[in-house]
Amino acid sequence: MSRLMARLEKVFGASALVLLAATAAAQTRPDFSGRWTVAPEPPAAGAGRGGSQASGTIGSGWGAEITITQNATTLTVERAQFSPYDMQPSMRFTYALDGSDSRNTINMGRGLQELASKAVWQETSLVISTGYPFSNPQSGKAETLEVRQELSLDAEGALVVTTTRSGPPGGQASATTTRYVKSSGNLLPHALVKLSIIDMSPLKTDVHRPLA
């Protein structure tokens, strides 16, 4: 590889090295495509024979079951949205993979609202940063809750999402790690996705686009 790079530098100059490095980086980036289900946590010591259980934390922010579609330019995350009575249309978040801003429009119960996100590769991890606007109940001022989701694949091929949330007014930041395993079937229609206030639920997305 060093000889090849030296020859390319002589023939084409430094631009060839930049192109070669970019190509090599793209080839090592993982493909997160697939249907994913939260992996049950192993039972705690002395917990009896109840078996493992799914995590009870607020998790990744995408719910217990997601479908990811990835190509050379975008990554789309789709999750089922449920109410106690019926299944709502699925939510979709689409992110540009070139580091440019992406916009996803969601329904937060007070009309449509647009979220700004940015997805950046960090070696073999994809980091998605999103700002959730909200009104501070104490001051009445408009503020933004920052959510950072880092996606990677572990040695067993499971999807690991580490989610960091900036703290609410007067609170501390929090971080959770959610491990997903691939599912060969369709998303289960009877599985209830437990949402939380920090996830800005209930949410629906019907418009999604990366900015040009």
C-alpha cells in the first residue's frame, strides 16, 4: 500500500492520496441496514427463573423495534408508532451521510415541527446529533434539547446505539446504551413501544428530507 501511495503521489499528486484515503474509509464503514429488535438484558444474579427482560430505560429514543435502510448517501430509520387503541403510521427519520444538515418533520401534538439533524462518520461509528426545540416552562423561553445517537456494530454483528441527552433546565445530562439484534421477520404489530417524555412522544413523521 505504501508503494502504491508513493507512485500515485508522483503521478497524480496529493489529490490522489486524498481520494484513496476517502475510498478506503468508505469501504470500512458498516452497513446498518436491517430490521432490529432490542436485545433482552441478561437476568440479574439471583433474579430467579423469570428469564431475561428488555431494557426498561428510555433507550435509544427510537423504540424497541426499528428498520434501517442505508445507501451511499442517506440512512433512514423507521419505527412503528402505537397508541393504546390502534397502530399509527410509522415514523421515518432520514439523514444525509455527507455531514450536511437534514430536516425531519414530526407531529408533536401541537402541529408539525421540523427537527434539524447532522450525521457524521467517526471511523466505523455514525454519530447523529439532533436538536429538539421546546419551551422552558420556568422562563417561557425557547430552548433546545440536544440528543446525540452513536451507531456502531459490535463483534457479534449487533447494533449498538449510545444515546446522550443534554440535561433539562437545572438537570444533568444522561446517557444510555441500547443493543439491537437483527430480526428476520416483520416488525411485530402487537408489540407496544414504550415512549417517554424525553423521546418527545407521541411523535409522527410524514415529511423527511436531507437538505441540499
